[in-house]
Amino acid sequence: MGQIQDLQKRVWQNKLTKGFNTTNVDREFALAYGELAEAYEAHRKTTGDTGSELADTAIYLMGLAQMLGLDLETEILTKLDINEKRTYKNVNGHHIKDPKENEK
């Protein structure tokens, strides 16, 4: 078992132990989104809490993955493989997927 898998299970156990949400997926998405917004605000205001807020975001994502029966580590590794092979085109300073890639 990988480190992220271990963390995901630890996050889930903490949710169970503490009585946190383990069934309402919509709520968990909203809470994760809120944590990401808090991380952005901490970064923007240079409060020094950015790392802690990003950690909260990751914890919510791991809990959400467990709720949905997903192995987040496998999902991340799979997506990284895709992204590393993907080609991008710079359009007005933004990287977008190369439209030619859809032709394959």
C-alpha cells in the first residue's frame, strides 16, 4: 500500500472516530472547495497559514475519495501518466490541450 493510500485510510478513520460527515458527498465537495478558498486567501494575505489550509484541502479530498470508493493514489498516478504524455499548446499565455490530441 502506498503512502497516499495509507493517509486516505487514516483520514477516513479519523472521520469515523470523530463523527464527521461520511455520507453526504455534496457537503464534502462544498467543504473541500471552502478549504481551497481559505488556502488561497491565506496565500493572498500572506498569513503563513497556506500550508495548513492546503493540508486541510488534501484531507477533504482524501475523505471524499474514500466516500466515493476511489483509491486517490491510483487516480493521481494514472492522471499524472496521462498529463506527462499530453501535449499542450500555448494560447494567449494559457496552456491548453493540443486539439490534435483529440483526433487520436
